[in-house]
Amino acid sequence: MAKKPISKKPLFNLNLVVQETGIKADTLRAWERRYQLPTPSRTEGGHRLFSSYDIETIKWLLARQEEGMRISQAVDYWRELIAAGIDPLEEYAQQPSL
């Protein structure tokens, strides 16, 4: 059975993302500013709207940090995978849990 792709439709506000991921809002804003990752959409009023894909991206980055990578290394790794035509979220979803 094929796995359903993660939605990229922007639906979720910053507060929900903070609750879902445990990341601090200031940290997330800094990542967005410094690394352009994630890249949430904006409402007409300028508020961030995140997709399920954005939330999973944040979780992926946090998991790489837990493995010992600095955030800059995790972002570089993400970009290397994307450049190679590999979706990092699919790559890690296929690996068995430790």
C-alpha cells in the first residue's frame, strides 16, 4: 500500500507548530531567517501558516540535532538530499527505528 504524501497546504499557525514540535517560536523564526527552512506561507496580515510538510521538516531537523548535528549541518544535509532528488522525509520514513 502506497504511503500518502505529506500535505504541503498551509493550514497551521505558529502556536500549533510550537505545541506540535516543542520548538521555541524564537528559534523557529531564527531558522527561517538564517537558513530559509522551513519556508511557511504568509497570510495577508503577515502571519505564518505552516503545512504538515513544514511541521515534519521541523521534526526532521530536531531529530538530526538529537543525533548530534548542529542546525547548520542538518540544513546542509537536508539540501544535499534535495539536490540529489531525495525527499528527506521519505528517506527517513523508510528507515527502521532504532
